[in-house]
Amino acid sequence: MILSSKALDIKPSSTLAITAKAKQMKADGIDVVGFGAGEPDFDTPDHIKEAAIKAMNEGFTKYTPASGILPLKEAICKKLQDDNNVSYKPNQIVVSNGAKHSLTNTFMAILNPSDEVIIPGPFWLSYVQMVKIADGVPVVVKASKENNYKVTIDELKKALTDKTKAILINSPSNPTGMIYTEEELRAIADFAVSNDLFVVADEIYEKLIYGDEKHVSIASFNEEIYKRTIIINGVSKTYAMTGWRIGYAAAPAEIAKIMGNVQSHASSNPNSLAQKAALAAISGSQECVDVMKTEFNKRRNYMYDRISKMSYISAIKPQGAFYLFVDLADVLGKTYNNEVIEDANVFAKLLLDNESVAVVPCTDFGYNTHFRLSYAIAMENIEKGLDRIERFLENLK
């Protein structure tokens, strides 16, 4: 039997793989510190859970419209207006089974075979695979550490071809935590408009920003960029709702209609109870977000300060999300127990096997000289894990 060549080309998620190995070690009784998870360690706030329970008790357990219930779409429209200064109508909103699903729907809606999507690196590893699933061609543009891992217009121009269809912007970024400034976004918007490109704006971490930095939605600048932008967001990171699987896209009506049609055949509606929970999250009190963000900020400061003092590795302080992107270029070529560390994959394997610390090697994020640490874990585990990383580095030869 000949299987799908496209499906065979899709790689498994290395973030899930490293997390799975760490969980198995824990199940075997090993004291593992896992820095791999891309989800808050907090419980979903009570008022959100209560909304789902209420919906269940009231029998809201049947099919809903494929692209989401109207009250949730209306709440999303209000949120986008209030928070992002962009105006949408419910027919421009598609609620999906997580932001991943929203991204996949987006690429299915806008790409034809061989269309190219510019993806700035470092990038969340699923972007490349999602573009491939939609028969597109991912074109990675590697940003430099000197420019805070953000692409420049000159770099985008070099990647532009007559097949370029879209640019993907993730701000705040996974894995770097860096934020594109308003000035940088305006330049990207002008570039997209002048070359008639779509912009896929992944804004899933927009509420998790620290210090004086602020999130700006690229769609808010003018009508020309607005009608070329598809905003991707959801409730998973902001409200500790990763398992609820609710994401959404805001797009021009004709694109939203295509996305809704695709979803109606692929999965039908998102979970009915989770939609009610998402409605409570988006339209209810945001105090829970501030509480989580305050704790994330404490962990961010502690982790950055510790990493900055360690030998051989370095990082730029993240402005948002809950990740630290660590440069280990000076580690490469050194040995641990006579094994040469050739790249981030070898580093991560040796660290897990010898110090029981799980980090995410960023080879699949486009940078085999970096690894990612999540500070969405308890402070005591962060302290313990960083102690072990420091000890590992001190034993390099």
C-alpha cells in the first residue's frame, strides 16, 4: 500500500516528544524537572469552570453552528474592538478547536499549491507543518540575535518571490518572547500592502506582556492592511484553558466563510461546553489574568537573572509569553562524559539523561544552537531545574 507522501512529510512535534519522555521518566519514579510545557501551570479560573458546569446542567450538549455560537462571536468582536481597536462583525469570526485549528483553517483558505508563506525564525515549529498540510511552501527567514530575533524589511524583501502569498507574524513570539513594536509592524504592514500579501497575525500571547511593552494589532493601522490580515487568538494561554481547545480567527468575511466551510466538513463545531466557558473567560472579569501575569513576571525575572550568570549560555530577556530562548553556541564542541555536544538536540538529550531536566531543543524552531525554557511551571521547580542546568554546564570539558 502506498501512503500519502504529504502526510509522511509531516514531522511529529518535538515539544510533545520531549514532554512525553519526561512524563514517562516521572512515571518511572524519577524526579524530573520539565521546562517543555507550553501551558500555564495554573488551574482554569473558577468562574470559567462554573460557566461550563451551568451549561452542562442546562443541557447545552448538542451541536452548535459549525463556526461557533453567536454570543461567543459577539464577545470576541467586542474584545477585538476594546483591546485591539479593530472592528469585526460576527460573520468574520470563526471559532475553532484551538488556535492550531484556526491556523490550519487559515492556510487551507488562502493557499493554493506552491504558494509561499514567509515565516520569520525562530518560529513555533507547527507553522511549517501547517503550511505544508495546506500544500503551501514555508519560506523561513532567520532573524538575528542582534535584532532581538525579529526580521527586518530588508530580510523580507530578499525572501519575496512571485509565489509569495502571506507573511506570518507571531508577537509576542514563541519561542523568543520578543514583541514587534508599532513602528516595526507598520513597516511590515506597508510591505504586505505594497506586495498584495496576506498577513497571518498569531496574537495568542497578547495578554502576557511585561513591563512597559504593549501589544499592537497590525490590522488596526488602516483599511488596506485590515482587509489582508487574519488574526489568530484563543483562550488557552491567557486563561489557563489549554485543554478546553477554543481558538478563533478574525478575517475578511469571504475568508471567514471559506474557513467555516472547511471546518464544517473537517470537525464541525467546537465543543459546546468549552464555547460557554470561553464566553465567560472573554466577557468576564480579567483579574485572573493579572494574577497569573504577575506570577509569570516574577519567574521571568528570576530565570533570566540566573541564566545570565551561567557559563557558556546566554539569552535576551523576553518581553512577553512565558519562554526564554537560550543561546548555547558556546557549548557546541564541548563534551560531557566524553560525548561531544554537536547541537541542541544532543545537549537536551544529555541534560535529560544525566540531570533529569527536560528542555526543548530548538532545531525544529529553525535554530539548532538554541533551546527553550518555559517559566509556566512552579518557582520551586524552576529553581531546582536551573540548579541542575548550572551543574551540568560546570561539568563540561
